[in-house]
Amino acid sequence: MESNKVSDRFQKNILLSIVFTVVYIALLVIYNGMNLSDINDSLLILFLVGSAILNTAALFFAFKNYKKIISIILILFNSLGLLSILVFLWMLVS
């Protein structure tokens, strides 16, 4: 019975991580589909904050079960997403 509880928790954590990752991908698709003339500073800040929150949430739930291969894949993908946000901010500042 104990293994079922671990399995249920694992499934919930992975499902939440996948949901946050899919929402982040949808946010990227929407943002990339916009014209550069339509993007203003507030929309850029909203995109960066939303991306950071979604990636952090996905990483949080993926790290709860870091010993499974799907968790490792989600951790790598979302870490790259978070890194891209930081690189983008660095490019804006410099």
C-alpha cells in the first residue's frame, strides 16, 4: 500500500510539472507570434515574470521526484527556460 501512495504523489507532481511546462511553452508561442511593434515594456515585463513563475513552479514539482527519468528531463528543460530568461534580462541590462 505504501508504494501506491508514493506512486500517486509522483504522478501528481509530474502532472503539475508538465502542466506548468506546457503553459510556459504556450506563453512562448504567443509571445513569439507577436509583432515587435506591438510589444511594449509592460508586456515584456509580464512575459518575463510569467515565464519565471511558470519555470520555477515546474522545477519545484519536478525536483520532488528527481530520481525518475521524466523528472530529470523536465528539470533540464525548465532549467534551460529559466536560463534563457536570465540571458534575456542580461541582454536588456547591458
